[in-house]
Amino acid sequence: MLQEPVRRVAKEANAYFAINRLVARAGYRTLADRARHTPRVADWSLPYAGVVEMMTLGTPSGTIRSADEIRAPLDRVTRLSYPTRATRRRVQFLHLAGEWVETSSSAPGRVILYLHGGGYVCGSPATHAAVTTRLADTAGARIFALDYRLAPEHPYPAAVEDAWTAYWWLLTEHGLAPEQIVLAGDSAGGGLSIALLLALRDAGMPLPAGAACISPWLDLTLSGETMAVNEPTDFLNSDILRATASMYATDHDAHDPLISPLYADLTGLPPLLIQAGSAEMLLDDSRRFATRAQAAGVDVTLEVYAHMVHVWHFTWMLEPKARQALATMGRFVRRRVPAT
């Protein structure tokens, strides 16, 4: 009877030590030592500070000529993920694919449609499994993580079209009611979640029960003040944000509400939870959006976590604030979709 709990603890311990080995590995040792003594944010602690330094090293900067320069580092980071206590099942439907993520706490009638981040250029359900498996557990929900088409091969509006298709697939093929579904996403996936809500609302279609957005990218014009102020503390940089925005928007005006939901009429949206870190470049996207949503009468909650970087949730095995944020998301989903 103890075999499975022991195996689970061992896997989680292996994940922790694997990350710490990478922090100390040759090539990262100098940065890890620097983070130990003079971290970029005063109260960052190792191994969290070392992980942020590693993420900085893995984020392209300068002239970015191809999507592969962005995709390869994220794919490498995926090897650090050791999702446990979850079942992941890959499925194909229509021209799309995705994966169902479930844990022992997942209620059949409570579903999260998860839209991953990656600047609309990289990412997949696999790269975000560390987040979705934990969220499925804290929310007591089944998660469908969509593998939507990516730019530059498939620029805007492909991602919005795919998110729309996945939502309707859940309604029509799985017999779910809109009130049984919550949208969730990180970074570009957070922006895509809001874009999907806008598209559904404007078409007069039934809206889901709510949306939870992690560090959402809501302004592809990159006009927020924290773009410059927080660049020294985040692992993101202006080069990669400009490159991915260009690959996704192409010839479209980046002020288009389905590209940059910050500029949309937000009236009539369902309850929203937005989480952002005070050390991240996109913080102003969340602040400005929450202000505009509140003015439009939307039930919106903005949580800003002190000294956290962009999508710090990935570090939940190491960082207590990441566990706290995912637990809060879980409670939001449970409130929006009570168990039946």
C-alpha cells in the first residue's frame, strides 16, 4: 500500500535535485554563485534565483531570425518537468490535437480549457505539463490543454480560430455546458483566453464560467511602462517580445482587440482572475487591463505577487509563491464550477 506514495515522493525529489544539479552544473555555476550573493531581486533565494538565471540564459535576445531560435530553449526546459500524480492522454480532433490531464481529484463535470504560452510562436501541452498537472490537482478539474497552431507558420487569427474550435468541441462532442468550463492560460495563452471570450461574446455565443490568466500578454504593441522598468529583473527581454509579436500579428494592426485585448470593449465578460509578478515586464498589461475591466463592470481580481517573474508558476516545486498562486487558481475554478 505504501509503494505508490513512496514512488510519488521519489519522483518529486528527483525533480527537485535535477533542477538543483542544473543550477550548479558547469556553465551555470558562475551565474548560480552570483545569484546566491547578489541576486537581481534582493529576497530571491536559491534555488529560485538560480532557476531565473537559467531561464534568462535560455531566452534569446538580439536579432532573432527564426522561430526555432525561440522554440529550442523551451523544449530543453521541458526536460526539467516531472509531472506526477496525473494522467495525460493525447487526443486528435478535427485538424487539431491536445491532451487531457486528470488527477485523482479531478471532477468529471469541471473542465479547464488551457491555452499555453510561448508568444504564439512556441510551446505545447508538453512544455506546460508541470503547470497543468498541478492546476488539475488544485482545481479538482479535468484539463484539456490545446495544441493550437503556432506562428509564423500560422499567424493571427489561427490561434483564436483553434481556441474557438476547441471550446465548441468541448460543448458539442463532450456534452459540456458553458458553465462547466473555465478558460485558463499563461502569457500569450492568457491573452488568447481573453481574445476567445471577446470573440464568443461578439458572436452572441454562450460564455464559459470564467477565465484565470497567468502573466497574460494583453498588449502586443508593447506600450507598458514595466516593459523597460522591469527588464533588468525578468528573464524576458524586449527582443524576444518584439520578434514574437511581429511573427504573430504580421501585417495586422497590433491594436486589434483579438490580438491585444487591452484595447477591447470589455463589457459583458465573465469573472476573471489575473495573476502577475511585480518583477515581470508584462506587469502593466495586467494592471491596465484590470482597471479597464473593472470600469466596464467585469468581476475581475488582480493578484500581484511580490518579486515574482513572468509565469513563475513553473517553479512550484521550489517557490512557495508559485504553489500559493496555483492553489488560488484552483479555488477560483472550484468556486466558478461547483462539483455536481
